[in-house]
Amino acid sequence: MSPEQVPETLRPWIEWALRDHEEQRCPFLNASGDQRVCGWASRLDLSIDERQGAFSQQWMLYQDDWVPLPGDEKRWPQGLRVDGRPAAVVLRGEVPSVFLKKGPHSLAGTYAWDAIPESFQIPPTVGLLKLSVKGIPVDFPQWDDQGLLWLEKDSAQEGGEERLDVRVNRLVDDDIPLYLVTRINLEAAGKAREVVLGKLLPEGFKLVSIDSPIPARVEQDGRLKVQVRAGTWELTIKARHLGPVQELTLPLEDPPLAPEEVWVFQAHNNLRLVSVEGLSSIDPQQTTLPDDWKRLPAYRIRPGETMKLAERRRGDADPAPDQLTLYRRLWLDFDGTGYTIQDALSGTMNRSYRLEMNPPVQLGRVSVDGQDQFITALEGDKRAGVEIRQGQLQVGADSRLPGLIRKIPAIGWNNDFQKVSGELNLPPGWTLLAATGADEVPGTWISDWNLLNIFMVLILFLIFAKLWGKWWGLMALLTLALTYT
């Protein structure tokens, strides 16, 4: 929530609420809504010469934090200046670092060595690098997953044959909206270079994310541009469709992204039932698909071919019934004027979208998957409840049942349950007489009686009646009935 979204009456408390929680001011990464980044680094400018090196970089911090610097214990940053003023470099987690205050900062430093090192450590926060060696710009630096910048290139690799093999697999996830997950495997040989591949996405898709170990971007014309170097690389690209989907056509480009691709289809029959037409199905076990995709139907597709999604039914006309279980714990007040109830619900909801509590039980607190929820009541309805948006759920609820109640509702919820169990906690001096409607109720006064108990009490009653008379026999019967168990 941004400060502008906070009600006017609460805005004076923003600073107090965020004290010691400065990370809450940090922006989200890629609008993901679940990962905040409190420090953003600009391009790293790195100059390497025979006897020395130098770097400069801009940083934007949204809270006071440590910033990693290029280099390591052997190649220690010297003469570091932050915003033109000298600053101390500290080793943190085997990484040279400097502590900076919140706000924008400009960093610059130097290095000294006897000869140009074979490799140089780059912090993982660096995304863009401008490198020059002996005054000559290096357009495509060799930079591996561990952050090692290779300055002395392998002559055998540099002089080898340039080769690039491209293999493309895609997952069509028929959700709302429809998602297309593309996994591109690149096997490259030769020197580092920039390669422009074919058009990445079919028509009607909008790019959501790119997960790539090497620099990659999608051009304005939809083609994929990557900076490859020798090795094997896997790129994962996620995109969503902008509207209803009846067919998907692989772009016919020259050159194509790959001569042929393998697509798998993930159906969601609760949303719509479709059949895939227009493509030849193949055995997913005989492909290079990821293991978690091999359980899905697979199809081979070539540029220009179309996957048709013939819709047989939209929505689920007859969803499966709700599969819910309830475990209830009750505590009777010491004065017997009410019950405190704690419910634990779990299972799957396929038909309902609300959990509602019937009167006279008063719903006090509800959490769904550990998150507290607003308790609402529909217009004209006295039942309080919460909205349920996900199928699988774990719900905790606290309620009150006020009054001198001798009969307790077994469920109280306005929902059907497959299994209900629970426990009743009584204060000292109270006893549960009986409970009906349950398969098994141990510990009640009536359930503790058996034929032997009844037989023994009757024998004692007859003995007292025979020896001291009928009234003493009745008194003994009443006393034994109340105290025997």
C-alpha cells in the first residue's frame, strides 16, 4: 500500500509504523508483490590496465545498507570514494563492502596488481558491465554464473568454430489468462558474441518475465537477442495471452527460433474443457522435455502450424462436492454462561465461495492459510462469514456461544462436512451427561455405565431394601447411581 492509499486520519502514524521496518518502503521487483529490493545498482564501469584498474558505479538505496564492491581479498578496492569523499572498505562474507546511507550515491575506486589477473570477481548485484582492457572496449565480456569476469580468454576456445544449437519447449497453461512458458536450451561454442534469434512469441502474447543466466532481451519486432558464450544455457520466458484463445500459431519467420518445437498442454477442466487439434501428438517420455512436463500431453509443432483449442464446455456444470473436515475444541465458562469455540477446517471447496456461521454462534476471528480475514455478512442475511477464493484451504476460527445452553450444535457452520471431530473442555465441578448424534463419545456420564455397573447397583438396592426397607433402598439406589461411576 502506498502512502497515498492510507486514509487521511492514519497518515501521521506512517513514520511511527515503519520505524525499524524501513524495508517496507522499498519497491517491489518486477511488480511481483512478494519480493522487495532495497538497493538498485547502475552499470558498472570497469577499466583494466597492466598495473592497475579502476571502477565507478551509481547506487540508489531505499534504506541504510551494505553495498558489495567489485574485487575480492586478493584484489582489494583501494582509494574508495563515495560521493567524492573517502570511505572505508570492510570485508563482509568474503566480499569487500561499504556501508551507505539511504539515497543516491556515486562510488569510485582503484586496484593495483603486478599483471592483469586471469579473472576478476563481480558482485551479483551487477546487471550491466562496461569493460575496457588496456584502453580497448570489450563488447562481450566473458562472465560466468559465479560472477567471475574472465580477462585472459582461452585461445583454443576463442579460435574454435562458432556453433549454436537451439532447442525450444513450451508449456501452454490453459488458465485465466492463458500462460505460455517457453524454455530455450542453447548449446554454444566459439567466442562470445551477440545473436539475434527468431520471433519469440505467437501473436497476442505479452511478456511477463525472462529468467536467463546470460544477457537476453526481446526486441521491438519480437525477436530474441542474447549474448552467448561457450557453454550450455537455459532460458525461461513466461508470457500471458491478452484475450480469449481459440488457436495458437507458431510464427513463420526466416530464420525461425527453432526448426521445430515441442509443446505440452496443461488443461484446467474446471474452467473449460477443450481438445487439442491440428498437431501430431508424440510420446513425452521420448523428448527432452523437463521432467515435470513429461506427465502432460505433448505435441510437435513447426513454424506456420497451428494448435487449435476446440472448446467443448466452458466452466464446470457439475463440480465435485466440497471436501471439508472440521476439528472443534470447546471450553465451557466457569459459571456455565457460554462456550469459547476454536475450529480448525481443512480440505477443498469446489462449490461454495463462502464460509458462514449460523446463529447463535458469534464468529470472532477467522484466518485463511495463516492470514486474518475480514468477517462480513451478506445483505439481508444474519450469518457472518468470510470469502474463500482458493480451492485448497486451511482455516482457523474463534467463536463464542453465549447463554445457558445445554444443547451444543455439532457444526454451526452453514456448510457440509465429510468428517467432524472435537473435544469438550469442562471446568471443575461439571460433568457431561450425554452426547447424541456422534459415532463415539467417550467420557460422558451415561457412556461410563455398562451391564455390570447396572447389575451391581440393582443388587445393592435389593440388599438395602431387604434389610432396611423400601425407602432406604431407593435412597441407596439414587446415591449409587450418582456416585458409582
